[in-house]
Amino acid sequence: MPLVSIIIPTYNREHLIGETLNSVLAQTYTNWECLVIDDGSADNTSSLLETYCKKDSRIQYHHRPKNQPGGGNAARNYGFELSKGEYINWFDSDDIMLHEFIEKKINLISSKKLKAIICSGYLTDSQLNILRPTKYFNDGNLFKEFTLRKSDILTPSILFRKSALNSTELFNIGLTDGQETEFFHRFFFDLKNDEYKYIDEKLFLYRKHSNSIGSNKIGDYNFKNRFSQAYVEFENLKRIIKIGDREMINFVYKALLNLLFLTMDNKDNHTYNYILDGIRGYYKDIGVFNYMVLICYLKVVLNINMRSYRIEKMIRRR
């Protein structure tokens, strides 16, 4: 039975992490270690974790080193450094593992070629009432399906073979939003079809509530998050351009333009300039004909007629 390292970053989740740890303790697969990495909690998380560590030695409680930046990304990476398992499953401190979460994944390991096992789950509200199952679309190109958002692949979804990550940059500590997406984009881009398996069973509950880290995508404008989102899209666009997939290029480019308009409406000059410079960078050496193709693309293909004249003026000015 290979050892599985479960890595859980946490911050002020005293009221929720107990449910998460209870779901870990209830796993039918027993050869695991659970590393909880505290990102600087100010509540009673420390006292609660002391109780759980005494209850079961497989649970470990660590604090993110003070010389590392705050945030879940550094905590996740630090947990990886401490882990001893052959397999890694990152998890969130407000989500729930169903009883066979680990066992069902481990049972799919049949070859050393396999780098990842991916499962489904349920999206729930803050009270764990099921909203809908996660979706998964399998057309033989995981990177494309994930980029086009046809598949919900979330933090708990993937069991990684640790050796497949040892030479890989993990979570980008500079991002405040979209860090899992950015990491998965990089990982899936090089992942071959025979290097992963998907299990169509619902094995976790993914809680959506007002205190979720990603909840501020809707409502109040978050400057740091919007810049992170733009960065994630641009980095992925660079990969897509290498393979020349027009459908993905259109999808990501449209997402960037939508973000550009959002930054304009919220006077977010930093992200606005970052996106605009990036867009112009791809077209700085094109001729008049191709330039007109770009404008037609903005007006017709992306169907943003009401605002495309603003893009045209901005590109010409810069």
C-alpha cells in the first residue's frame, strides 16, 4: 500500500477544518499522512489541531515558514517539501472527502507511466447541500478541455504521482487567484493521454460559500485577483499559440478582452496596461492587412461591436 500525502493549507478555518479532518480519518484507505499547513491563523486552529494530532499520529500540523510569503500557494508548496508519500493529493480546509476518496483513486494505479488520477465530485453550498456534480468532458485532449472550461477539475480532484512533480514548479506564490488553474494548465499541457486516468465517481464535496477564497470574483472588484487572472490567461495563451489551436486562441483572447473592459470600468490601470501591452505585443510587427484582420476579429468573431472601437483606438495610440 503506497503512502499518500494529503496536503491541506488553512487560514482561520477553526469552524470548518474539523469536518475536513474527520472525513480524512474516515477514509477506507489507511496508509496516508495528512499535513495541515497553517498560513498564519489568528483563531483557535492551533488548539484544535493539537487535539487531532494527539488523536491520530498520521495528522501533522505545521506553520508556513515566516521567510515565505503569506498565502495558500506557499503553504501548499511547503507541504509538498515536507511530504513523504509516493502520491500527493492537495485538499482544501473546508471541503469533504467521501469515504473512498483515496481508495478509488489508488485502485486505478496500474502503471508507472501514470502521473495523475482525476475524479469527480459535488459542488455544494456552505451547508454542504449539493448544488450539482462537477462536469467532465473527455475528447482526448485534457489540456484543451480544461482550457475551454468544459471540465471542472478542482484542487481535490487530482491524485499526483510525486515523482512527476519533483522537477515541476508547483503553485505560483505571486498569484492571489487562479493558482490551481495556472498550475493545472502547465501540468496538463505536457501530460500525455496514457499518463492519466479519470474515474467518473463523485468522491468529494467542494464547498462554495461567502468565505471561499475565490468568492470575490463576483461582487466587489479585487485588483490583485484581476491581475492574477490576466496573468494566468496570458501565460496559457503563450502555450496555445505554440500549438496553433484557433478555438483555444479565440476563447482565451476573448476572456482577456472581457477582463480588459472590466479593468477599464473599474479604473484598474495596472491590470489594464498589462493586458493592453500584452495584446499589442502579439501584433506589433504585423502589417496593415493583418491589422485590419485583427479589428474585424474584434468586431465580428468576438461579437463585441459596442466596444471594439475603444480597443482599436488604444492599440493605435500605444
